[in-house]
Amino acid sequence: MAFLRHMRVNRPTLPEFSSSLLKTLVVAIFLLSFIFQPFVIPSESMERTLLVGDFLLMNKQIYARTGRWDRWLLPHREVQRGDIVVFHHPKPKLLIKRVIGLPGDRVRITDGHVYINGQKLDEPYAVFEPTLGNPVGDDFPDLAAVDPRIEPMWWEQLETIASDGELHVPAGYYFMMGDNRNHSSDSREWGLVARDQIAARPLFIYFSLRRPSTTDTLAPADDRLGHDGEHTGWKHFARWERLFTVVH
């Protein structure tokens, strides 16, 4: 005990503490600027995979066009069908959707079912929550009837790249859709996404605020999304069970 009383605890000096804090801040700024990026889900278009109020940590390097040494240090791969990606879009600035059609694919949607190169796509992630009126893009591309929800410039382009009831995805472009098919504005309405517009891929949900969904009044009573309105108390303001959920 006498030995313990005479032991000295080496506490960091102010310069040492400041230097350590500065190094930590530099590393954090580097990671957030060049590798990781936070993103919050603003709408219901990716339910049930992603909910309004989910906070995601994004990997900005996985799709980056890098050199040989960068690829060795930071894993890199090309965009694949089924990937959920964040990409730049004129309005709003960033969108998050799932990659459905790859360059060279022939895409057709019949009665809500997606066909790629003539084969029906297995989509366990897709949901069809009720909607008022006719869902957009249940049959796509349909050049026989003009849908006012389709942007005019995209409609003009469709006439040049669609034939025999199929959309032919050009080289360097991707066809995107939201998982919540009846409540998603996606490539069916505004067109394809260029490779250089794709910015990141979500890694996991690091926090999730409980937010009501605008589709509550249309959803069935047993909707397993947990759209149960406003809550009070620390146990209910967040979806604690979603923390650190890996995004697929």
C-alpha cells in the first residue's frame, strides 16, 4: 500500500493533450472528407429496407475511380445489380436508390414485376404499399400512353432507347428504383443515372430517429414497419433495434 501511495500518475500536459486532440480531429476530418459520409433518409421510397429517420454511414471510396495504390489501400469494386447507392441528382442534390439495370441490360416492368434481359428479377426487398390512384411505372416502358409524372426530357429519350417493350440501358448508365415501388420517384419518372453521378454506398445504420411515415393512413394494420405515430420518452424517440444494422 505504501508503494501505491508513492506511485505517480503521469498526466498529459496541456501541449500533449492539445497535440493528441488535434491528431484525432485531423483523422476524423480525413475520414469524413475522403472515405466516410453521414446521410439521413428523408422519405419513404426505400422502405422497408431504409426508414425515414435512419442515419447511414456511407463508403465514398468503394466506387471511386482510383489509382493502383489507392485500390490496394481502400477496397474498390464496380457497381453491381442490387447495390443501394447514393448519387448526385439535380433535384434534390443527393438521392438514394437501388441499382436495377446495368449498362447493356434490357429492362421491362410488367404488372409491377421487373424483367432483366427477359428473366424475371428476384426482388425480396421490394414492397408495394397501397397508394391513391395508379402506381407509376407498373408497366414500363409504355410508349402508348403519356404519363404526366414522367419528365418530358426523359420521355423524349425513352423514345430513342426503348423498343419491343424494353428499355435498353446505354453504356455508362444505370436504371434505379426505390424498394417502396408505389411511393418512389426513380428512373421510371426521371431517367437513368450516369456512372460519374454515383457517389457512395451505405455501410450501416448508426442511428435511427422514430419518424411517422406519410403512408401510414394507407398501410395495413399489421404493417411491420412500425409506423405507430409519435412517441415520448427516451425509449421511444429512436429505433434502438436498428442501430448498427448493415444495409443490404
